[in-house]
Amino acid sequence: MNFQKLNFDKYDNIFIYGFGISGKWFVDNSPKKIKAFIDTDEKKSGKSHSDIKVLKINEAKQIIKKNDLIFVSAVDIQDVIPVIKRNFKSVNWLAMGLYLDGNDASETINKTEETSDFINYSLNAVEKCQKAYVNKDELFLRSVDIVISEKCSLKCKDCSNLMQYYLHPRNFSSKTIVDEFEKLTSKVKHVFEVRLIGGEPFMNKEIYEIINYFCNHRKITKLVIYSNGTIPLKEDRLKNYQNSKLVFTITDYGKLSKNTDRVHQSLIKLNILTRRHPPEYWTDSGTIQNFNRSEDGMKEIFDLCCGKNLLTSMNGKLYRCPFAANADSLKGIPHNKSNYVNIDSDPKDIHKYIREIDYIPACNYCKGRSFDSQEIVPAIQTKDPIQYKKFE
């Protein structure tokens, strides 16, 4: 990081927006003491790192002054800037990514619980995504979730991706995945992060062919696989993917999976970047229901949603979130073209959909995923698929 360009001395106090890996790393390496973290997610309020506490928005508003600085460390800067402009109108802010230059965390102080490799991954994301946002690179996508399977090895009744409703779940062929992504990347310049999701991605027997395709794709920076660690990995197939693009995120469901340790050890053995963590921040957002909201009501749900920028590719369409994608696929909501944009649409239409809309009709059928939503017990299993109303 180019600390000389920052010139923090001209500000009275520095606040870090984003209590994540990059923000914590910066606190430990900042040339000036940080006053506090600020985070939209109220569940992080009161937590701390290196004795620097996390404040809620309203708490920060009480103490922050005109000559202070908000330093944005959150990768999803497009979610943060509207909040700053709405709540801290006269306060200066800077995007951390503009001052990063391929920093190597192994040469810096690290008081986090993450490895240097994972901090580098986080810093790389912040740098590329914030620079693209500030420079108004309309053909850069922060991330795209690609649903490669509706099948899951678990059956969580509160799954926010709605896997609990599929009576006849499908796998999507590698050909379908490749064809749809080629159409998308013919319209956009770069995708920082492709995220393979389901269901459980390893329920798809063509997973290794899909991994190979994305690991060799020149228009993506990272390939992240989200897995529940229930299915052992084929080490002989994965050993070919020991490169900087491949990342695993393993959710540890404890007794529900006897293979999590085995999966994790395979990844360590193969020297593949991985993060293993317990289920985090589960909320009651896995219900499909007609809430009869007004247009203003849907705008409010959308504005507060923490998942509205989880672009999801499914069935040849790009959706704002996995809920909309799967609810539409399940026919659990009335079909509405405003819920998505076709993968092969004009770039201007894609840009308008991901940057300019203020709600989608699917918001009427979602309970909402705001940062202050109450947490629930994660991963409660259901024996049979849950029934729901179907719109033909």
C-alpha cells in the first residue's frame, strides 16, 4: 500500500468502513491509529480487532466529525457508498483499493485469524473491484454465482438458496455452463470472481471439467467453490488445479458431515487456498411467500438487502440474487422479465440491470435479507422437500 499518498495527518480521526479481512489487516498496518470500525451488519457491532471496536451506523453518526475520514475497506463498495452519502453527507471518504498495488501480506503485520494467502486474496479483491467501481468500468463484474446443481447432500429447511423446495433437482451440464458463460463474457470485459454454487457443487459429476474450464479462463481472476464438505475430493483430478485462481470455501456443519476433515486435509495437501468456517449469519430468508408489498415496499426490501448484488447465472439468465434465480426456476413466483436480464443481452442492458434498478418483482416474495435480520439456528434438516405454491 502506498501510505505516502494517503496523507492521513490532515484528518482528525480515521474510521474503517468494513469489519472484514482487509479492514482488520489495515488496522494492523495503518500509519495512524484508527478510531473505530463502521459496519452495516449490526451483528458485528461491539466486536473488536486489535482493541478497535465496531460501531453501528447510528453510533458512528454521533461521534464522527466533518474533518474525519471514512476509509472504505469493503469489497462491495457499491453497497457502501450510498450508505455513506445518506448518513455521513459532509464527511470525507476514500476507497482503500485505490491505494493498493498488489500488496503482499506475508511481508506485513497479521493479527487476524486468516493466513497471509487469504489476506492477499481479500486485498486483491478490494483493489480490483474498488478501482473498477471508482473508474466506472461498466464492463467489469465483481462476482457471478453460477448454479451448477440443484442437488444437495444436505436438506436444510432454511436454505436461502431454496434447495429445500426441489422435488426433482437437476445438475447442469458442463456444456451448458460453458456456453452460457461464453455468452456473458462476450458482453463484459472481466469477472473478478466466479463462484460455483448449488446445492452442493460436487453433486455434479462434471464438476472437475467445469473447474478446468474456469481455471483456464482468461477473463476471470478467481474461481471460488462453495462446498459443505460432505463429498470427498478426487485428489488426482484436483492436483491439476494448483494455481492462484482456485479457492475453496468450506462450511463446517459438524456432525452433519463426516468428511469435512478429509476434504479440508485434501486441500491443504494439494496447497489449494481454502477457508473453513462454521455456518455464519443464517437468517430466515428461505421462505417463498406473497407479501403483497407496494412498489415502495419492494424498494425498501431491496435497498436493505445484503444479497442484492449476488449476481446469479441460471437457465441462461442473470439474476440479482440466488433467491430470485431459484424462485423463478421453481416457478414459485410469477414469471416476470423484470426479475432478470438474459445472458446474451446488450451490454447496456446488462449494465442497467446490475447498476440502475432499485428493486425486482421477486422482492415481493422474499422475507428480506437485511443486515439486521435476526439470526436463526443453521442447517436444521428436513426429510422431504418442502411444499410451496407453484405458478404455472
